[in-house]
Amino acid sequence: MKMELMNIPLILGMVAGFLTTASFVPQVIRTWKRGSADDLSYGMLFLFLVGLGLWLIYGLILESLPIIVANIVTIVLVILLIWMKSRYSDRIVHA
């Protein structure tokens, strides 16, 4: 019983990391399909990226797998959004 209780924080961390990271996937798909990221600001994306980097460092210090994995994946997704925003900024989108 005691061993199971010790895994609860790890399970909670993994589920929380998965859900918060997965929340970016619809935005990435929407941006890719529309070919536009005009509704995303560079300021928000860069500040979020810096925050994720700090969370990653924190996770590495704590050796916390949920924090490390979630932040690495989210960093990739945010970098992808930044790339798409810069790539699509020249396009005219007809909705």
C-alpha cells in the first residue's frame, strides 16, 4: 500500500504534464491548417518559451521526469508555432 502511495505524485505529474502539453497540439494543428498565426503574438510565445526553459532547468535540478518531459515537448511545440508564425507572416489568408 505504501509503495502505491509513493507513485501518486509521479502519476499526477505525468497526467498534468501530458494535459498541459497536449493543450498546445490543437493550436499547432489549427495554425498549420490555416497557414496563419496572426492571432498569436511573438511576445506571448517568447515569454512562454523562456518560462518553459526555466521550468525545464528546474525539472533537471529536481530530476523530475514529468517536469522534464512535459517541458521539452512543449518547448518543441512552441518553437514550431514561432516558426510557423514567421513563415506564414507574409501570406494573405482568406477565411
